[in-house]
Amino acid sequence: MTDHFWTRRNFGRVAVGTYLGVYLGSQRASAQEKLEKKDLTLGFIPMTDCAPLVIAHVKGFFKNNGLNVQLSKEAGWAAARDGVIQGRLDASHALAGMPLSVQLGIEGPPAPMITALCLNLNSNAITFSKRLGQEGITTGSALKQYLKTNKTLIGSMVFASSMYNYTLRYWLAYHGIHPDKDLRLITLPPADQFRNLQEGKLDFFSVTEPWNQRAVFEGIGFTAMVDRDIWTGHCEKVLAVMEPWAKANPNTHRALVKSIIQACQYCDDSKNRLEVAKLISAEPYLKANPAYVTPPLQGKYDYGGFDSKGEPVQNIKAVEDFFVFYRNAATPYLQGNNQATYPWKSQGMWILTQMVRWGQIPVFPKDAEKLLGQVYRNDIYRSAAAELGIKTPKEEYKIERGFIDKRTFDPSNPVAYLKSFPY
């Protein structure tokens, strides 16, 4: 990889003092400003982490902020992405890496997609097939040994710019498995992942719920790893909009972000989790058995497994922070009032390193900080949070911790971080 000049600096600096006081005061006043657009269409994919959008709709947070929102169930991430780019959707539930990927032109012609809000943390898992379980292949180390016999394995993730992809690759590489040389990784929609695992055409997949728990519940697979244990506290999904739309509709955008922050707070209240599970499981949204959705939302995760006769067995463990939407007492790794919704640019910087590491872009961008400033709109988040009386972090970058290999990621030196890996 080509080394680039990278100026080390204090990534935590933001404007303070007089400017900040004027800024926050003006944003509080803007709560009464007229919305440029009240009727919105928001895209979502039927996965459990669409919960903030559903809750904002069902519980009236959108309405309370002057918005009339219609939710559009999208066929897949490409449809949601294209819907936002083409203007069919005002905003959408989106993969953490999607705005960066779209800006960089990885998924087509470059387009100015941005985000001002993280929808949730963690929430993915890696599920192995029943065949692997019966052969005793239940861990990454066992998978590594299995591959030494020259047996071919096929794994799948949902989309290339997803944390499904990046955390899966990170986990495989941690165990000494090269994701592109030692096995075959393919991209499939969740329903196709499930069907292919069921038919014996796939050995493992990486996705969020309800699909891992469905595989366990129906006895076709077991969970080998939850990605909370690969990188604790990573942003999983974001709210994506186009920059021209945000410029044309600043008050509307702020009202949208406010509504979803409120919904994230609601979702993260433990006394609401059962209700959230019932609401999102319904036909207009996930159309899923609540048994696949409720336990993970309540912090009880069934890893599954099989007995000597091949019958499925339960293996329930407490994973209290499997889903984090706003704040949670079990998540001390969060900073800034435990706000999971805050769009940390350091996490975007980490995603850029993985895009280079796995060949999505050829070299690390020289203008990475500028790019992240365009994509991650902390200013809009702060504006919305101020109207809600929420204290936000002064920093936009932080040292990222919680990785399975005990590394830390210093966003001021991403090239050195990249060079520290054998591949």
C-alpha cells in the first residue's frame, strides 16, 4: 500500500467559545422555524435495527416534530441506496459504510450522500451451518484448522459496504484466515443466505436479526460469534440523506434527526423492549416470528447448537448490549453521555482503513479528514440534540477500542494502523 503524508493533529478540536454559544442559541430558536417539507418517505430494510424508524412512526415522534412520514419497505440495500440518490426516498435506514462508499464511487458514480445520525450499535452475528457444528467446527480456530485440509468453504455477507462484511473479515483475519484466498465470500440478501444455509449451499453467513436467531430456532445453524465481541460499540446502521436535500431542507432534516434520536431513546429503555419487539415484528415491518426478535432485544441471545443426535439445543447467554440504540448501563465504552446516536468520525476513519485493506479502494485517501467532514455531519446532530436539551461530545474523533485482537485504533494515524496487519 502506498504511504501518504498524514499530518497528525488533534482530531478532537471543534469550534467553541462565542461561536458555539451563538450557534447553539440560534439552533434552539430554530425549533419554531417552518419546515421546508413535511411529507417525507423514508426507506427501511426489514431487519431488527430498523426499529428507531418504526418506533418514531408508530409512537408519534415524527408527528410531534411536525413531520408526516411514510415508511417504505425496500427490497434490499441497493434499492434503498438508489432510492435516496434518485430522490424517490427523502432518507433511509442505511449501512454504516454506505455514505462513504457512495461518496467514493465504490458502488457506482460518486454521489454526495451524508449522515448525521447513527441508528444503533453492534447487533450482528456470524452463523455457521449445522454441518459444521456436527463436525465440531464451532470456533474461528477450528475453522482455521478445517481449512488446512484444503476443504472449500463458502461464506456470505449481505453487502460490501456493511459492517457485516468488515467485522466478518476482521474476525476471519484475526484467526489467520484470509477472506479472499482461504475461502470464498459472496454477497447475498438475507433471505437467500438463510435458504442457501438450509440447502447446504452455504457454510456460514454474517447478518443481523432476525436471521441468525431464525437459523437457530429452525435448527439449520448456530451462532459462532456475535460482532459485539469482534468490535464492541461500532456503529451498525445510519440515517442516510443526500447533501443537496439536506441543504434545501435544513429545518426538516433537523426535525427528522430529532425524531429518531427520541425514538432511539425509547428503544433503549428496557421497559419498552418487549413492546418494540412486538411492533417491529408485525407484517408491515419485519413480518417475523417475535421469537426471533424479542430475546436479542431483551439481552438474551441463543447461540444454539446440536446434540450427538443432531438435534438442536439451546445455548442462551446474556448479551445485554447486543442491540444499543441510545444508551445502556451495560455499555461503559460509550462516550459523551452514552450516546450511541452520535456520528463519530473516527469510526468512519476505521471504515476507510478496511476499504483499503480489502481492496475496495486502492490507497488511503489523502483528503480523508475532508471527506469525513463532508459525510459525517456532526454539526446537524449537535443542532438537533441541542433542541432536545442533550449534551453532545465536543470531540468528533476518539481512540477506538473494544476489538477482538485487543488493538486500539488511533484515527490520527490510519496508515500506520493499516501497515500493522499482515493482510
